[in-house]
Amino acid sequence: MTERQDLRPLVDQALSGSREALVALVEAVQDDVYNLALRMLGDPSEAEDAVQEILIKVVTKLDSFRAESSVRTWVYQVAANHLLNARASPRRRELSFDEVAANLEEARRIGASLEPVEQAALVDEVKLHCTHGMLLCLDRDQRLAFILGDILDLPGEQAAAILEVAPAAYRQRLSRARAAMTGFLQSQCGLANPAAPCRCRRIAPAAVASGQIGPGKLRFATHAARRAHSLRDEVDELIDAVELYRRHPDYAAPERLVKQLRQDLGRAS
């Protein structure tokens, strides 16, 4: 991702006491931070909580920014450190690829005896819910490298700087994450490999029957996005994990989060 606008003037103005510049800075980076947090945590509500904490750190540590890197790189560093060190949520248990494969097999078995799900939004929710969940099978270091390099498409040198590791160490971490994710998808996911056993429509009935998703429980399919992409239900050619995840939407921070941040910054002025 390139520096879409030069944020250094906003940093300088904010450090000089401009509340308007501080608000503008936060608004300029909030979607980037939210996209990173959502992919790392796999849950929109947890991501919102994390973004609030991260952006408070950005504001309170702003005077520690040094011009050796771009502002966005520094913000990502703050976010990455927070997400790597945050305590795991008691609401969510990170699974292994083997456990996810077993869960998908059981969902296909149950779904075969249920009525098909015809609503496109519910099938889309299954696609996004499942692929977000797969990310949680990677350990935090590999997950973060995969998200930065292959989902957010950051240059390798920038991603290494964010992780504060040597470029060679970052490339090794990313390679291992790609291999693990691609291997699982090729063996399980029909979006990545037409010969794989799993199809979103096959597991959607079980997900609806269990209450995991439903018309009133669309956490991803109806999420506001900066840019939408298409996760096809059927594919004509093999695709790898990188292409699959780049077809996810680029999410926008929820408006309620944006409003809360503005209020918080206003009270702090």
C-alpha cells in the first residue's frame, strides 16, 4: 500500500496543538488499522475494541514518531505490537488447521440432510466467516506477516519495518505462512481448488441451523467496505491463498466507531 497522502503535515500540526489535525490524522488511518485488526482477530466487535485502543496509543505516542519511516508505517507498527501482545479473547479459541478441517467435514455431513440455503447473503457470510477463521489457524507472527504482505499487499521492506525484523526474516515468515495456508486451502476449499471437497453452499445449511449465521447475524456480508471484491462460488482455474484473500473486501471502520473516536478526541482537547 502506498502513502495515499502525506500525513506528516498533520502530525506536525497535531503536535503543535491542532485538534482538527489530530482528528484528520486519526480519520486518515482508522480504516487501515481496522482492516489489520479485523484480519488478525476475525471478529468485528473485537476489532472495534482493538482499534479504539490502538488509536489511543497512536494519539498518546504521537511525539515518538520519527521521520525515518512513513506515518502509516509507524501507525502499523503501533497496531502490530498491540495485536501481537494482546491477550487472547475468552470468546474465541484459535483452532488448528486439523480442527477446522474436521469441523468443515462435520458441517458438510450435517448440511447434506438439510434444506439448501438460497439467500446469497448467507452464502457470502459463510465464505467470509470461514476464510477469516482460517487465518486464525496461523500463529500470530505468521498471521501478521501474511496479512501485511499478501492481504494488505504492503511492500516487503515496509512489512519488515512494521514487524521490526530483518527483510530476510520477514520473507521466511511469510513463506511459511503462505505454504501453510495454501496447503490447507488446496486440500479443503472449493474456492481455491475445484477438486477440494468443501463448498460454501454445502456448509451453509449447518451454519444456519446451528445459529452461527442467519439473516440477523451477518457480521461480514453486510459490512461497510471501502472497496468490494468478488469471492466466486465456482472457479475455472486454480487460485492460491494470496488471490483468495485479496478478493476479500477492503473494510471501512464502522461509523459508530468513527463517531466515538471523534467524541473521545473532542473531550481530550
